[in-house]
Amino acid sequence: MKDIKNALISVSDKKNLKPLLKILKKYKIKIISSGGTFKEIRKLKFDCIEVSDFTNSPEILEGRVKTLHPKIHAGILNRRDSKNHLKDLKKNNYENIDLVIVNFYPFEKILNNTNYHKKIIENIDIGGPTMVRAAAKNYNDVTVITSPNQYFELIDELNKHKGSTSLKFREKQSSIAFTETAYYDSIISNYFNSFDKKSFPEKKVFHINLIEKLRYGENPHQFSAIYSKNPNMDLKQIHGKQLSYNNYNDIFAALSISKSLPKNKGTVIVKHANPCGVSINSNNVESYRSALKCDPISAFGGIVSCNFKINKNLAIELNKIFLEAIIGNGFDDSALKILKRKKNIRLIDSKNYKLKKNLKFTSSNEEILIQSEDFDIFTIKDFKVVSKKKPSSKQMKNLIFAFNVCRYVKSNAIVLASNNSTVGIGSGQPSRLDSCKIAISKMKKFNLFNQDLVAASDAFFPFVDGIEKLVQSGVEAVVQPSGSIRDKEIIKFANETETVLLFSKTRHFRH
């Protein structure tokens, strides 16, 4: 146990101070403070010594230097069991500081609210993290608190031990404190890398918040949790069981597609992170039915993501099959009443969720692959017609729709589409020809008659056999990236069969 005689308080977030000050007064703990915190403590009518009076050194440089003083840091850092440290303290007339309560300038909040570089720089806290690191290092003798959320736990600890803290408590707070300073510094590091336009600096630091610990990972024997840079993730679960690792994986796959579709339009059905049906039919109920028709067997137990607000009529349709989760840009009250009849169905409101051009991370063992996201919206300018036969306006819209869906399908990927809806999807095959066969097989199984049939491939056809298979199945127009040494053979085949052929400027693998 370590008695607390002196406490230093310097906080940017001043909430919950009153109950904390009451307990410090109860155990006759002297309070040292500075600036706005000192004024707030006096306003609450508690005794407090200002840092400048404690150190006999005024604040200088417009407040940039106030707690950076040997009397402060010697009081925090000295080892109480060291005769040499005790000798130095007596020689300089310094005293112990046993409790450090500090939270930092709101750098992250300022960063989200302004682009003004000078203001951002002034909100980089120096003294706060320095005191916190000092106290955390010397946890054997000093208690450190870094958030108002920890005050009540400290109050319980002080009451339990009559003004003292246990080593176990101090160790725990030290761990939290070092995480806090690391998180804070990582935000600053990433800001400067962004300011200098460095996507891949020599050392990369991440700052993310725990959203929740999950029941298990991809399989029951694996541990799992979800973290985010955004503490709220802009996703709101409004009903159903706790989301699992696999649920989240499918949800993000579904949202990547649905948020790339035209505003307030489109339905996506995902199973095992792969789309098994997508439609941008302007009628929302028909959009869902068309997406479901693409592969109703795979859709069973899948996730539906609607890029619009879900109403009563659609809710009735959605309730007809078993689904793990339903995502919408909000839900009508009448729709919620119907959907909530199923106790376990997860209902997710994604109206505030937006795709951002951040970096994408994939990890394996101790290695992390980083790349920019593939979220750019396609336009006609991204494609070149290379066949003699030119696409109609309707075909062009279908081709762009199919190619957009295709980039979210596991490679090798083939998407067949008609009337702005997918009718066959082949995914994840080592052979592009096999993906063609799977897409065609799905189409024939569930969609026997299709007009204006188009196909999209996420990369070039290395041989004629793939596009030949598609044309034989009724495909009238194909979009694929260029780059094969046999591109001319593909173009020749398209011209011989009077097939419309578009080349995209880039390929779109998704492994």
C-alpha cells in the first residue's frame, strides 16, 4: 500500500471533478493544479495550490511551459526506497507527488474539427503526457489516472484502503496510462505523415479503439474483438443477437458494395463475404426480389444490405427467409415491428456509414499488408469500347453495374447481369474459366430467360475459351481489363461473334 499525501491534477476534460475532489479532501490530500483546472477547482470551492506557486516558477511561453519543472518531475519520479533519491529531494526542498490525474489536450477532437495547422499544433500536449509517463514508470510508488471514467474506481480504491492505493491498482493504471500516451502520440504521428503526404512512412503506428470483445473468432476456438478508429463505427445495431466475427466480416463486405451503388438505391445479399445477388432496380421491393433470385439457395442464412430506408412492404418480404442480419439506411417503425418478430435477427442502421478512402490492412503472422482502398466510382471515361459493335445506352449501364459488383467478388470473379441485376456470379476459382462455368450454371439454375445479358470479369481473359463460354451462354456484351498478350485475339473473337467488348483501364482483384 502507498499513502497519498499530494496529488497533481491537470485536466482538459473537467467532468466528474466534484466527487473526486470530495474524496481527496476526505483523506486530507493536498492538491496541486494549474491553469483552467486550478480555476475550476477553486470555482468548486476546494483548496488548491497553483503550480506556479508550488514551483516558485511562473508559467511562460503563453502556457507552453508550466508543469515542466524539476520540482514536479522529481516529486513524481523519485523512488521512495532510494536513499540517494531522498537525499536529492531534501537537498532541493522537493516533496513527493503520489497521485497524478491528467488528461490531454483534445488533439483528436481538434483534428476532426479544423484543418488550421497552427491551431492543431497548439493542441499537441507536452506537459501532460510527460507527467503521465513519469507517473506510469514509477507505478511502484505513484498512482496515475488518465480519464474521468477512472475517477470512481479511484474513489472506491481510496475508500477501500483509507487513502492508499494497492500495487495491483497502480500496475493496472500504469498499463492504461502508457497505452493512452502511445495512442495520443500515434494520432500526432499519423497527422504529420498525412500533412507530409507520407502514406508509407518507415515506421507505421496505429490508433484504434476497442468496440467490443466478440464471443469468438472465425471459429469457436479463436479469440476475437473488433476495433475502430471511430468509437461508434457509424453503425447502430437496433435489434438481435450480438454480432459475431463472421457477421462483421459479411457486414463490411455487404456495405462496401451497397455504399458504392447509386444514392438510396440497391440491394446486396452476401454470404461468406461474397455477393450472391445484387440489384439496383428502382423499386425497392423488386430490387430485393431480383437480388434474391440470382441465387436464393446461397442467400439462405446470409446478410441483406439495402442502400435505402426499409419500409413495411420490404420487411414482409425479408421475413420470408432466414437471414443472419439486415442492414438499412434506417427502418420505418412499421418495418421494425415486423422484423422484430424474429428474436435473433440482427438489424443494423447504416445511414451514417460512409466509405472513406483510408488504407486497407491485411495481416498474417507478424506481417501486415497495406494498400489504398478500391472505392472509386466508375464512369464511362474509365472504359474503352474496343469491338466494332458499340454498346447501347442500356448495355453500357448494365456493364458498368456488373463491373462494379465484380470488383467486390473474390477473384477470379465473373458477374453476369441483366436489367441492372446480377443473374449469375462465379467467385474465388483458381481458373477464370471455372468462374465462368459457375456463373453460367447459377444463371441457368435460377434465371432461365435473360435478355440483354452482359458479363464482367475482374481481370483479362488469358485465353479465348472464357469469353467464348460466356458468348455461347447468351452474353451479348463483355467488360474486362486489358493487359493480356492475347488481347487482340479476344477483340477478334468479339468482332467475329458481334459481341460488344469493353476494356477497363485497371483490373480489380479482390483476394
